[in-house]
Amino acid sequence: MHQQTNSATPSNPFPPQQAYLAIELQPADGAEKRRLLALRRHVQAHTHTTDLRGLTGAVKKFLGPGYEVGCGSAHIWVQRAGEPQRLAIVADRLTTAYRDWFEPLLDAPATSRTPRRRLSGEPIGPVPEQE
């Protein structure tokens, strides 16, 4: 009996990707929430793929007009048309850790005396005391 492996082969040098959808902004309304949840179910049904960018057509179909959809080297991003923030991202669970909008940030300690900061300049976690 032949078992399928989850690693690269000479004919396909890339290991399978485990696709997932992270919804990074709160849905604008019930209709958008339903579209995003339907897309999440579709992505979950197609998690193991050689190149998750192949799901781009499905992302566009599930969301319909009013959204900009594009690809990076190993992800698919979604924005509401005319808005600068990313609404959602389809990425590889093995190499990324994007979070849904409602999930709390991890309390990761700073790795130096300089505390980590958000892009807004606000510190992430407690600020170490100065000696």
C-alpha cells in the first residue's frame, strides 16, 4: 500500500500548504459576514494544496464585486474596494500565524530592553522599567 507523503518530491519541489483564512477586520454587515464564513468553509475544505494562490478564483467568486483580491508569493489578500486596510488573508498555516479580528494579541515578551510597539507607536505589553 502506498502512503501519500506531505513533503516535496523531485517532480514537485514544494511541500503542500495548509491554507486557512484569517478575517482581520470586523465584517461590515451580516451579508459580508456570511460571505466570509462561506469562503472560510471553502478554504477549510481545500486546505492541502501545492499552491494556495490557486484558490484566488474562488475567493473572488465567494466575495463578489466590491472587493480587491490579489496574491503575494504564498498568500491571497482581500481588501474592500477603496479601503487601505486588509480585510482578510488566505495563507499557509505552516509558515504564518495571522489572527482573526476578535482574537486577542499574544502576550509575547520583548526580546530586548526596547519594548515592542504597534505601528501606531503604542507599546505591546508592559514597558520595562528604566534603571
